[in-house]
Amino acid sequence: MAIVLPVSMQKMKESNETFFIELYSIDMPSGIVNLAATDEDIVYNGITFTAVPFKRQSITKSMDNITDSCEISMSDVSDQLLAYVTNGWDFRGAICTIVRIQYPDSLRDPSIVQWVFTGRVDEPAFSQGTFTCRLTQVFPEIQCPNRSYQLNCNSRFGDNECGMSLASENVSIIGASGNTVILNKSYANNYWLHGVITVGGESRNIEKQVGSALTLNVNFLQEPIIGKAANLIRGCNKTTTDCRRFNNLRHYSGFPAIPFEATYR
């Protein structure tokens, strides 16, 4: 089975030849993560794709030619980078789109791009220093009104059923220590709680906010981040507590309580 290896940028640049790079865009509830199968970050069409040395197996088809899939792996890398991929995001079930660009022509003309595959992230695993996951073809989904019987809200924060405004804002980072960042602007405490902060293509969930200080679920991989621009988007953890914080309980689409089944003899 053919394997597509990550690109060694310096070596390929020295060859003075045109070469191809695969870019991965992973769409998750917390935002879109953009990664490049290289050893250097790539800026394509105004978007920064963070270098992650992915290896990709060739796309395989099932016997009935209905389900296509491919396997992604990463091994022999730094603990920091591996932690970024395995712990920085919960991307199980997220939609990943792979495209191939031509370097350096595509950087000048973004229309020079080839779609490779779109699939749902499945079967993430880590064993003996190697991280693997499988992308499974996404079937067309029929959109129809539905509501799951669950405690969490069924709506996506900011959609028509929720009715809340996402309230996005651009700021600058003036300080950072571990998973805490300091903004150049202060806000009411927990105004950005459960929201998302994005810096240079990387996104993180906001677990706490006091004034201008944000506590994130995990620190940013890129260094340094002080002085960089950041985008903030408000969020919600889909509980009645958070919905009450937004004074939006009348639009809560979950169930405040679900009775449990009990058998008496």
C-alpha cells in the first residue's frame, strides 16, 4: 500500500523543483484546525497551516465500493508535538478535508489546489510511540427536525434555535505562561467562558476568564505568542447552568432532568 510521506521543506527547496504538499483542515465544534504534512508551517490563501509530520496511507475502498477510508499516522516526534495532536484536541467524529497544493505556485495562486479526501476522524489510537487515526468517508446527511433525549442542549451555540450572538472580537496577546494568556483588553469575568481563542491557525477552549487573563484547556504549541493577534468567539457548554448565564433558558433544547428506570420486586 502506497504511503504519502511528510515533506522535508529544506530538502525540496534546494532541489529547485516543484513539489506537492498536503493540507489538512479539521472542522470541530471549537473551531477549524489547519495542519500541513511538512516540517515547516505553510501560509496558504491567508491561512497558517501548522506543520505536523503526518504519514498517509493510500485511500482504500470497501468491497461494495461504498465506504472509502484512509489511515493517518505520526511517529518518532517530540513529546510536545505528540501531546498537541493527542491531547490538545478532542477531534473524534470531526470532519477532516485533505487537499494537495503545488509549492510554490499555489501560494501565489490559491486556485491551484486539488481535493484529495473528506472523511470523519475515527479510531484514534496511540501505541509504542505512534499515533494513528482513520478517516472514513462522510455519507450525505439528510437534514430534518430532530431532538435527542439528553441533558445537554441539542442546539449549536449561535444557531437559529439558540438565538444567541457569537460575539467575535479581535485582540492582541501581551503575556503568556503555560496555559494562561493575557490580553491587551479586559472584560467582565467569564465573559469568554467556554468560548474559543484562535492564534495563527491554532484554536483553544477557554476554561476560565478573569479580566484580561484567559485559562485555556491546553497551551498553544507555537512559540512565542506574545504580540500576536488573537480572535475570540463566545461559547457555551450546553448545560442549563450556562444557558442561565446567558439568560437564554427559554431557548434551551435539552432536558433539565431525565428520569432513570427503576425496577421494584
